[in-house]
Amino acid sequence: MADNSREFELLQRIDGRLERFEKRFPQVERKAVQYGAAAGALTGGLVACGLLAARIKLGL
């Protein structure tokens, strides 16, 4: 019987952690979208600069 109460305690702790994560998920998701957009814009800018430098060097 003691094993069951220990397992139940662990499940309650896991459930509490999941609930806290679910409450924070919209904030985490919003930040992930913002960082992803910023990284995409930066990468696109670098690629565009690289292509421009190549075109200038080739005289196109």
C-alpha cells in the first residue's frame, strides 16, 4: 500500500509541473515565434548581402 501512495505522490508532482508549464506555454510560444522571425530576417539579410557581394565581384 505504501508503494501506491508514493506513486500517487509522484503523479501529483508531475501533474503540478505540467499545469505550471501549460500556464506559461503561450508566453514561451510567443517568444519562440519572435526569435524565429528575428533569426530568419537576419539570415535572409546575410544571404542577400552575400549574393550582392558575389554579383559585384563578378560584375553582374
